[in-house]
Amino acid sequence: MSTYLEKIAQSLARRSEQATRVRLRTLLRELGYGRRDASTLAFVRGALRERGLAADLTTRRPAHLDDRVIVRLVGRADSRFGQPDSRRSEPDSDLATTATALISSSDASAVAEAAVQATVRIACGRDIGAGVIIHPEGLVLTARHVVHDDELTRREVAVRLADGRRLRGLVVRSHWPLDFALLWLDRRGPFASLPLGDPTALRVAEPLIAVGHPSALTNTVSRGVVSNPRARFMNIECLQTDTALDQGNSGGPVLNLRGEVVAISAWQIEQLDSGKFAVPVDWFADDIAAVLSLGRAGSLKARYCLACGHLESQRRLAWCPVCGSEAIVHGWPASATGARS
């Protein structure tokens, strides 16, 4: 169980006031979740109880994930350290149908349902790919070849959310050898999003879940295992799996059973079931951090190189300082280059 909760319990045990306030988003992410629903809250309540903690959580309160909740030390319900409490969680009065049983962190259905809500469909010309929202304000991670057209990447693409809404996405960073791209949606969130995991912790035969849109079959979920956590393919260290990968899956998330995105689907060796390759997210963790540090507004104002994918936020040059190309643009295109699907 989470060492984060154990540290809270130990800290409160030494205080006279045995309560503290934590951001709900932090609490969820430390337990492997990026969004809030009935099953997630049921698991969180159970995880808190195992450490002798409690918090008042519902699907409506607090109103925002960045609001703080009070976590109280109430004592362990089960004296066996680290053993799950088999009693049912408290009902959520805000729900017509309550989650009364704890959901295991390895519940594949709960993970898949959350993943589907955060997975988007991306249209670039007539080609279809997938992407995953990794920040609630609308930052999407996908494969570069999903947003590639002819010799250059697209600056603008059409995006459809899991709920059917159709938005535009502006690509702000990409990299061809690592085959990833980052784009912001043209509408402010919050959106359903997923946390990033640690690909280096994956082990052989560990279960995985992938989401994509093969042959336009939207929100298709497939399961598989880690065939090789450190396979060499396309001159980089990849995650080799046997999760289904067809046209339309590229750029979609590959998750562990804690609901964390550990890679994005990228390539395959045809006719080889275990020859599917995904790019681990730690390859571009610094790029994600850089885009987030600029923020949505800062990223959209910066210049983007259509040739190499560099994002230039410091200098307003007419050429790319990395590759020298003059295919460097800024802001939203004057005309829609990615017609809505």
C-alpha cells in the first residue's frame, strides 16, 4: 500500500492535532488515479482505512481536484499491519448508486474505464490515430506519426473526446526519433486525464492495458503483458508487448494496472503477436515538464518547428535554432489545416 499514506499516518501520530489538509489531486495521484468516480473513491477510502486514516470524500465535494481535504487519524481498524480491511466503505450520499465494496488497484475494468475517458481520437487528413490527455487543462500526448503529413508535422489537428465533443488541437512539441508529440486542446478544461507511471519499474509478464481506435472502432480496449520491458527497436529502448496494435491505435496509452500511462503505442512487426512496441513515457518526461512549465498560454504563444518539432519560447526567430528550418510557426494557423472529423 502507499508509503505516502503511511508517512501521513506517522506524521499525524506525532501531532497533538491529528489531522492535516492535502490536495485531493495529490491524494488521488499518489494512489495511482487521475480522476474521481465512485469506484476510485471506494478504493481511496479503503486505502485510508488500512492506515488508520479517514477523509470525507464524495464525487461532488470538494468541488475541484485542487481543493484540499481534511485527512484525520482515526486508528487502524485492523491490527494486522498492511492487511486490507474487509469491511465495506461508507456510502457516498451524492450517488444514486453507491460503491459499497472496495475496488482492488488491479481491477482491470476500473482502469480501462478511466483510460477510455481520457483517450482521444486524432484526425490528420484522412488518417486516424489516438492520444491521451495527461493534464486536466487539456495537454494531450500522442505519437508524432499520428500528426505527420507529407514532409512536416501538422500544427493543427482535429480531436474528438470520448464523450463525442469535437475540438481542435495545436501541436507544441514533437520528436521524430522518439515518435512523440504534445498538443494543447483549444478549449479549457478540466478534462478527464491520466497520471504518468514509471516504465522502468515494469517487469516481464506484467499485465498491461492499451486503448485506441483500430479501423475507426473508437475506444477499443485490449489487454496484454510485458514481453520485454527493455527491447531495442527503431534504435531506442522500447517497451515490447503483445497488446493489440492496429491502424488507429498509434499514439494511444499503454497503462499498468494502477491506471498509470507507462508508454504510448507506436510500432509493430506485422504477423508477430508479441512484436508490438510502445515508447516509454520517461523518454519525454523532460519535454512534458517543459511544456507544463510554460503553461497552456505560454506554449500556444511560442514558435513551433514543423520540421524537427522544437518549441522555441525565448526568441522570436524566423528560423528554427535547432535544425535551421524556416518552417517555424506560432499561434493558431490562419486557416484550419485539420478539418474536424
